[in-house]
Amino acid sequence: MRFRHPDGTLVHLAYCTNVHPAEDLDGVITQLQVYAAAVRERLGVPRLGVGLWLGRGVVTRLVANPDDVRRLRRALDDLRLEVVTFNGFPYEGFHAETVKKRVYHPDWTTDDRLRHTLDLARLLAELLPEDVQTGSVSTLPLAWRTPWSAERASQAAARLERLEQGLAQLAVRTGKTIRIGFEPEPGCVVENTAQAVRLLPGRTEHLGICLDTCHLAVAFETADAVAELSAAGLPVVKVQASCALQADQPARADQRRALAAFTEPRFLHQTREEGVEAGADDLSLALGGELPGIRPWRVHFHVPVHAEPAPPLRATQQVLIGALDALLGGSQALTSHVEVETYTWEVLPAAPTGAHELVGGIASELTWMRDLLIDLGLKEDT
């Protein structure tokens, strides 16, 4: 879905396909047919943006086989789907039985992460619509926080320098600019805006921030982060529109029971308490006593952006709305890629039962987002 900002900027809205489990080319194309095309039809739009997640296996195949890239491009065109952004954070196995901290490997101290990200950039340059010159790839914020050392920081810095060089060469060769957005996340080396400003390279042509509004909320940050990033020369190359889970009185028995329903074995659900410096690396650990429970908790559990969870819990919609207002509600658009990233549908306490319900849920999220962007002064661009 495309929108036009009052300043003329074309803003793309997509949903992230990391909600789907396929990690081979046939599976990726099938999921586009079964889910993404159905979402587009449900919305009644002429084209739908998808933020592709491609596991390492399918990336390797596509890089080695230009015919397969053309096959994927034809499938997207036939289904009236378009791609301007990739989710390059998960490397592989994102829908394994247990993911947890595996999602942070390989990290930016390794050549594997550099190679994967440059491969994604090359593929995206080939898949961009003909009338679009700029794409984005989101990636992890360097590494999980432990182990970390001056030596590992130096290793990561060297790879980011090579990343910038590779992206510059790609732009010269293809005429397409692909920008990488490092995504601050609780528990990582870069988990908030202050750390992003201190640890990530600013004022480069191809590197910036992927601002995930669930992560922003879990860190108890506000839309002021947008101004801080801008002042440091860290552009928001992409927004992942998402909501965290919130418990206002986590010591209450009813709220603890409600939170316990969101504990599950696949993904990591970092939990933070307002005003408490140390956090818990998973919701089960917070409920087990690692947080005092005196003040509100926010949980890294991406709940659907369009609907509040059942009481007594709630979602952090206001953080999402505030961030998008700061980025797109003013006289100048400060980002052009917005991706709804609710990858947790399958592990929600009331998970969709079948493709039809999941399609309906994703379509409802995108409808809510479309209304929000219009309220901020953007117009649909058909």
C-alpha cells in the first residue's frame, strides 16, 4: 500500500512475512499466494506491500540462481504484491520449536552476518518496483549483550565499514540505494536510543535505524527518540509498527494469571519494569521473581496493533501512534517504509485457527494502520 505525504514523499506500508514459516523458495511463493494475495483481496487494494523475510537457505539459492530471482519477481507481479523492504534480522529457523536467543546468531562480529546482509541487499535491488529507487533491510543491533568486549566491538565495527562499502558499490552498479536499519532491542548491545547514538555509526549514506515501536515501548522510551536519532545523524530508514504487552499492576493475581498465558517456548519475551534498571530476559523469569512488580511492566510480545488484549492487560498503541506522529505527522516525512511486524500470531493465547483467520487478522491490522496514516495527513496513492 502506498501513501503520499504532504511533502511529496512516497510512503510504503507493508506487513512482514516472518509471521509465515516457509524457508524454501517454493514455500515462500506458496505463502504469498495463500496469505499475502488473500490479504490484498480482503483490503481491496490494487497492490500490497510485503516485507519479505527470507531464511538463509532460500537466500543462498536465489543468489546462485538468477532464474529463481526472476521466478520470485514474476510471482510478486502476478499476485500484485511489491517489496521495498526485507526483514534481515532472523537468519534461519525462525519458526523452530524453540528460537529464543538463537535469533541473535550469527551476529555482527561474524562474516556470515555481513555476507547475509549484503546478499539481501543485492536481492532487494533486483526485486524493487521499477519506479522505486530505495529499499531497506532491517538487522539485529550488533549482538546479544553477552558476551561483549572491546575486541568484539572492533570486529563488528570492521564489518560495518565493509557493509557501507558494499552498499555503496551496489548503488553504483544498480542505481538502487539499499539502506540497512539496525533495530534496537531489549537485551542487546544496542537496546535503546542512547546506546544507538553512542555505538552505531552516524551520518553515513546507507546505515541507519529500524525503529521497532514495541521495543521502544518496552524500553519505556517515547517519541522523543525520533528527535534524538535525527540529531545524531541516524535516520529512521524503516519503522516496524508493533505493540508491546503491558501490565499496569503486575503484582495483582489476576494480572499475573493473564501474563502467564503469554509465556511460551518459541520466542524470547524480554520484560522491563518502569523505573527499574535491570530487566528480565524472558517473561517467565519476570514472573519468577526477577522483577519487583511494583510498577508497570512492558513485555516484548508483539500483540496485534489494531486491538487491545483482553483485560486486565493492555497494549502500547499510544507509543506506536506517537512515534508515527513524530515521523510522519509533521511538515517533513522522516521515514518512508512502515512495516507491520506481528510475527507472534501463532503463539498468542487465542491464536488464529487456520489461514482464513490469520488473513483476517493481518488485514485488520493494515486497515487500522491505513486509517492512522490518513489521520496523520497522508493520502492513499493508487
